[in-house]
Amino acid sequence: MNARFGREGTMTYAELHAHTNFSLLDGSSSPEAMVEEASRLGLRALAITDHDTLSGIVRFGAAAETAGLQAITGMELTIGNDPYSPTQPGQGVGAISATEWGRSTAPVGDTDQGTSHLTLLAETLTGYRNLCTLLTEAYQCGGRDTPWVPFETLARHATGLIALSGCPQGELGQTLARHGPEVGMMVAARYREAFGKENYFIELHRHGLPGDGARNAGLQEVATRLGLGCVATQNAHYHDASRAQLHHVVTCIRHGTTLAEAGAHLRANDEYRLKSGAEMARLFRDECTRAGSDPRRDPVRTTLAIAERCTFTLHDLVYEFPKPRLPNGESALSFLTRLVEAGKTVFYPDATAEVDARLRHELEIADQLGLSGYLLVFKEIVDWSQSQGILVSMRGSAPASAMLYCMGLCPIDPLEHNLLFERFCSPERREYPDIDLDFPHERREEVIQHIYTKYGRDYAAMVCEVNTYRARSAVRDVAKVLGLSATRAQRLADALDRHDDDPLGRLAREDVHGRLAEILVDLSRQLVDSPRHHSIHVGGMVISAEPLAMVTPIVPARMTGRTVLPWDKDDLTILAEVFDVHLIKMDLLSLGMLSAIGRCFDHVASLTGERLELHGFRYDPRVYDQLCEADTVGLFQVESRAQQSFLPRWRPRNLADVAISVGAIRPGPGAARAGEHIVRRRWGREPVTYPARELIPALRETYGVLLWQEQCIQVAVIAAGYTPGEADQLRRAMSHKRSTEQMEAVCEEMVTRMIDRGYDNETAESIRAMVVGFAGYGFPRAHAYPFAHLALISATLRLRYPEAYYTALLNCQPMGFYAPHTLLWDAHRHGVRVLPVHVNHSAWPSTLEPILPEPVANREPVGAMHHIAIRLGLQEVHGLGPAAREAFEEARATGPFTSIADLVARTRFDRERLECLAEVGALIGLPTGDTTTGSSTDRRATAWLTGELAGFGQGHLPGLADQLVTRPALAPMTDWEEVQAEYRTLGYAPGRHAIAYLRPSLVAQRAFTADSLGKQRHGRLVRAGGLVICRQRPETAGGVLFLTVEDETGLFNAIVQPPVYERLRRVLRGEGLLVLEGPLQLNDGTVHIMVRKAWPLRPETPTGTTRSHTGELVGVRSHDFR
């Protein structure tokens, strides 16, 4: 049978040049779609050759593995044309200067005259490694946005690669078009010399364009004269013609133009798709005829020969985690054992047989899985961090390890809290367990750079994050391509509701553009989920014993000092599960609360001499009362609206209770109303039931409700007879995004095993439903305990050292649920004095400042902390910006400012910055600098003076203020105007709340204060108003909107059901000051207004003013969460 034909007589063919949507804003089909279409067409193999990236090869390889299609790894690499090559002046071709050659600014998929494209295929593992090395060097040479390599670098790394001459943007194609076959032969000969005659092929295309035949004839002539083979490719940019229009759209996005104006940027037709062997045989009939009997010159048959040679697959990759440094004569296991035994004497001074057995078991598993060196590497990272004064905590499943506890890596005792080691590590998983470390957000970079330094930049890189198009970004970009204005495009995007089942469909129904709306929606749907750009993963880092370029390219990140892999965390999972290649991702995460706790520890140490530590921290027992009262603003993990609703009903009294609170407010358990059932069962309002008696030990702690991932494992072990490792594999399988068929297969096995163990169908199905409904959403129990630990530390610090705690929170913003104004007003409610910003008393950050002692109600003094206040820093002033910090600190270093004129002269602040300072009262009491007025006492007059000083000139002669014209008589600012100015410029008015000034209007509307709502009757129709500080519409809440509103007495929460939200959407989303009306819901200490009506809070005349300026009040914006 002819080798070119399959069993049914259809022409066989391998596509060796194809792009996916990982050729960012050029390819328009996913790797999976390309594989599916290639399989449908009966292609022998498919090569993905994305522009200057290997980002899509893992997904491509996995899809091909499933489809039974040969996957060829390749890339279209950008080459910097050598200015001294035969194509230069004096050698036949004209002018590309060396400067132009190295300056490629063309977008992906295009070239300028200084660069060209070359299609490269990995024939062997060596070739793949050279591909990675070339791409790594391309980014080093050309930078993140314009990678390219010089020809000499290409030639040095040609082994194991098959090169195709490329598309018309290839050097050969460009040269032939401009200078003819003679010069083209010189170019091709150079590539032949670099790759060898058997590894360099002339690439032919046919896309139904004028000149295709003549170009191919010229290319074939070059091939014949040089004895080179020819290959037919499609240079496919989408899987079928249905994606051609999207290809036009992404091309326009890339070029920043519209379809109407794109012109020659767009491809001329929809022929850049995958085609069958029969189609390719027809297209290239003339080229095949010219080839005669020479198989190397038959462009279709050659594709099969090349595919057969390309034996590399991702299964061939080899990766090794670095080995730790060990003391002389020690193995990794012996050193680990010695460290664990030493830690046992500290953390378990009276170790029981249970402790010894647990540690012995864990060390045996570590030895069995070869984890000793891995754990020691983490130990070194933690030890180094602590030696630098950097706090370290841990999350995820790793706190379940008693070994790690004994080595000081985690502050939670896993035996005391019955944490399941198998959730962290088990023999059945045969992989390195995840260890997630938390660091203060401002110091994590020190740890990352330490790792780069220790292991070398060729051996370490961050994991990338693939940012994809979502409905809003797709609509915005597609609308602009269709010719809508940027304003209109943004308005359409903003109108989409992420909670709508089909937001794009709704847009099509509601938009007035008719047919244009249909086109917009259709193209946007196609664009959704396409890669948009790459960024750095939140904390994932890979280190290797060998240079990473042996496995993956290394790409420079936009962040200085960082490099990234082209693969994201899901790719690493696929590599492990499909290809058995385990790149170890260390998660080095930043936690804002650790920053705040660390700073608070520093404040406490400087004021009291007491050095607090995460390990062994003792909670103040009074914090549980505060939690039960939902007094949690500014506390870690328990400050949200959902927590404030749950805690008074749950009534936590210990660490385990707080851990359950942390675990209950999660998407999975929340969606299943786990928290509600646990509360009701705890207090006898609902019977405690279990699916089977055998599951009582696993579910007793949570009253028969599945809350923890460990419980998921235990249920599978007890009910279905899984080993702990098998059960964790089940949990992971259920948590991944799988097809319906895959999920049914996973669940069917579980049900079968339960029935085989004697469970009836009804019980087996109820257990299956419990596990499936939960999997993938809940916390590991081991994760919740360290978070609960930090929650109780934050609560204790706030209770005992409130000034230090709130100061630390301010200096760590943004973080948490609440903006600084809410935190500061909460501090005020807790008896903390807050001093205003002042240029001579404030530093750039907020600080602690001694004050005269004053009795504080409801507050027990703690040593020196009783005589301390918070002095707001200049960083709190909106409009100054970080650039002003250096100028301010340099000026203040020489002494206090003696006058406003002195301030202007030494800081050189512009008018806007000076007026901001004047508006918030930061210049009050500062002499004006003239000889007639004395000190500044009124903000309006001071603002006028600073504006005049700033505008007078930068010479700043002595007596500058005296040289100004006579100042006009200006009316002093009223209290309300000062409050408005402070909210607008500072976000907060120290000691004053804006809603207090609007209270007469609220009283006139019969509105209650926040602190009085809890005293009203359940179900009563009430009104309340204030400043909206938080909006939440979580996906698991079925479209319900939750509001948190602040007035001068506290916070209250409101619930808006979907029909009411639809009716009041505009006011609820667009107004910062609201009055809400609805029946009051009281439930075990929680208070909500079930909103029926809402309107803006716009009083006619606030107290103390002659006119209303409330529209200018809110320089404060709500924190909106999903």
C-alpha cells in the first residue's frame, strides 16, 4: 500500500507548522481544538509551533495522548538576521544596519526587516533541550517583548532539531521576495550548513493567494540546486474556518486597530486552517509533480518522514530536585532524623509512645518516598528566613506533619489536634507533597532572591500564570475592534453580570445594536478562555539540580529580578499525571496579616521589651467573647460579613472552634450550607445524623457534616475500603475539572466498592453525594488550624495592644476586607486615639506617639501602651503618591519645617500636593513665613497660600511670602467642610464620622443607627443608612448581594435577593451613601436587613453647612468581592 495513503485510501499527512492561541493574539484555536480537528481529519501527526513560546505544549501533548495522535513539539523562533550574512550590502542584498537588526519591535506573528521566522521541530530529547536553550537565550537577547536569537546562537544549538525554512516571514521567504533565487540560495545554504542537509527543509505553502505557485516554484528550485527536501505545511492559525473571523479580531487587538482599518494586517482568506491529507495532495499537485520520483522533494510525503523521525515526547523529560547540603558523614535521612529528634525534646519534652510512633511512621514514609532531602531544603529556607527576622507560617496540608512541627516549620501540633498525616503524604501518591510557606508580603521577595542566589538563576524560576479572557475583557476588546468607542466598549463590559448564567446572551438580548450585538456576542464567546497574557504565579517556584533549560525555557518576568517558566500550575499537574514528570513547585506565598503581625510584634517589643513569637503564642481568653459578639473588624480570616454572621451563632471557645469557623465559610461547604447545619446541630436545633454508624468517628467533630478534606479521605477509607493514599487520589480526581463521563466513572467505582462492602444502594449513593458535593472546595483541616492560630493571634494583639495593632494594619494596606477609614473608626470605637496628619509630627508611615494619659472607657491598660496614640502618616494622604516620600523624608531629616514657605522650599511639592496637605489640616499651626500673618489656623486660607507659594516660582527667596499679593478674606471652613475634605483627601476624619453630620437627615427619614438595630423586633420593617463599605455577590449565593454599611455607631449588614437586586441594581451598585429599607432579621445575635427598597442618602443640608456637598464626600470606595 502506498505510504501516503491510509487504510481507506485517504491521503495521509502530518501538519508540521501550526499555531494555537498560545501564539498570543495570533492563533485563534486552543491546543485541544487543534488536536480534535487533526484527529477528525485523520492526520498522522501534528506539530504545534507557536511564536517564541512552548507555553501550550503540555496541554497539546496531553490532548494528543488522549486522542492517540502523535504530538510533535516545535516552535516558530524569531531569528535576528545577521548584518554580515550574504544578504547584506556588497554581497547581494541591501541595507539592514546592525542597530536595526537588533531592534525588533514587531508584534507576535509579524516581523520587521531585522528579524525573520524559522520553524523548528524537536526530533530528539537533545533537540528539545536545544529548543529550550534557544528560547531562553532569545529572551535574554531581545527581552520579554521581542525575543530573538542571532544566527550564530541558532547554529550552536542546532543538534537534534529539524528546521523548516518558515513562512513568508522566514529569512528565505523574505530574501526570495526581495532579491531572487540566487541570493535565496546563499541564505538556504547557510541554514543547510548549520543544521545539516538531512535536517533542513524548504517549507511550501498554498493559501489560495496570487503568487503561491510562483513562490513555491522558486523555493523548489532552491531545494533542487542545494539537494534539500521540501515540505508542505499549512501555517495553520486555527483549527477550521469557523475561527477565521476570530483570527481577524485578535490580529486587530494585537495591532490596536479596527476591522474597518486593519487593511493588510489581516490575512486574505480563511485558508489558514488544518486540512486533510487529501486536501493537501490536491493543493500541492503541481509541487508533487515537479518532485518527480524523489521522495525528499515530495512536499506531502516528506511530512510523514519527518513525523516518523520526531521521536521526542514529554515522557522523555528528566527532572531532579536539588540535594541539600549535609554535614560530613550524614545522609539526608540521618540528618533529618537527628533534627526531628532534637526538636522532639523541645516540642514534646514528655513524649508519649503515640508521639514516638507517629514520628517513626513519618520518617519511614519520608525514607520510602525519598523525601528527606526535599524536607531539608524547606528547613534551610525557613531557617534562613528566621535568621533574617522574617516571620514564617505554613498552610495547606503540610501542618499535618509532626516532623515539620518538630523542625520548627509550623506552630501547630498535629497530634494535639488530630491532623491526618496521609492528607499531606502517603506512599500511594508517589509524589512530592506540597509545602506552602507564608511570609510577610513586603519581605517575601528577600526569600525568593535568596533562593535565586543559593541555587543559581539557571536553576530556579517562578511558575507562570496564564491570564485568559473573561466575558468582560472579551466584550471590551471585541467591541473596540468592531469600531465602537472605548467608552462604549467599557460601558458594555461593565454591564455584564458575572452571576448571570449567560451574561453574553443577556447582552445580545438587551443591547440596541441589533445585528452588531449578535456579532459582538458570538466573537466574544469564541475569545473567552483564550490566553491573553502571562504573569507570575502568586508564589510557585521551581528549583532544579540541573539547569532548568534542560526541561523548560526560562523567560524574564516584568518584575525585576524574577524569571518564569512558560507553564502554569495546571501544566505541572498534567506533566505529573500524564507524563510522569514531576517538577516540584514550592509555594512561597505572601500573607498581609503576617506583615501586620510582624510589625505589631516590633511595636510591642520597642514599647514593652517583650518579644512575641508565632510559636507558643498564648491567646488572651477574652478574645472568644469578642468573636461571639462579631467584633472582628481587622482580624485575620474572621472579619468578613459571612464570619460576622456565623460566629455569634457558632460561639467559638477554643482553637478548634475557630478552625471550624475558618473552614465553614468556604465556597464548597458554604454552598452545601455546612456551616448552617453545624450550628444548628451544635445547639440541638437539628438532629445529628450520620450516613452510616461507621462514619461517626470521622464526622463526630463536625456533627455529621463533611467539612474537611481529611474527612473526605476518611469517609472513602471507612466506607469504600480505599487506602488513605487511594482516597486522596479520589478526592483530587473529583476536585479537578473533569468531563461528566470521567466524573461518573470515578463515582461509579466508589459506589461499587461501598456496595461490595455491604452498604445498600441508598446509603452508598448518599455517601457518594456527600463526597462529590464537597470535593475540591473545602480546606484541609491542617490548613485551617494555622489560619485559626493567626486569627487568634490577631485578636489577642488587637485586644491587648490595640494602638500597635491598628498602626501595623494601616501600614500594611491594602489587605483584608476593610479600607483604612473603617479600620480607624473601629479603632476609635475600641478607645484608641488617632492623631491627625501633620508635616512636623507625622512620618511617612503611621506611627505610635506618646500622649498624656487619659482614662479610656472599657479598656484595661497594658503597660506603656496606655499612653500611646496613633499618629497618621503622610502615606494616608491621597494625592501625594510614593514619589513624594523621598522628597519629604529628605527634607524632614534636616529638622522640622519652620514655616509653610520653608516646607515649599525644601520639599518642592507642587500645588496639588500642598493643597492636599492643607485640606487635611497637616499644616495647621505652621507659621506662614511672612511677617504679617503669623501661624496658619484655617485650612482654606492655608490652601490658598500654599497654592500661591507653589505657583510663585521655585527660587524661594527669603521673605517669599511677603512678596505675594494681599490675600483675600476667606470664610473659614465649617466642620462639615473639613470632614468632607478629610474624607476626600484622607479617606477618614480623625475623631469625626461623616454619617454623624448626616444623622439629622436620617432621623427625618426615621432611620435607625447600626447599634440600635439589634434591639428591635425580629421582622420589623426598618430603615438604616450609611456608607457602603463592602459589596459581595459570591457565585455560590445564587445571585444574592450582601452589603456591609457603616455609620457613626458601627456596622450593619443587609441582604438583597436577586429580584430586588435586579430592580435596584443601578442604585445598589452606583451609590456610596445609601438608605436601606426592609424587614429586620435577627438570628442568634446576627442582624440583617432584608432589603426591599434602597435610595441614595442625599440630604438637603447637612448639619453645620449652608449648602450640600455630599456628592463630594466619598473619596472612600467600598471593597467589592465576589
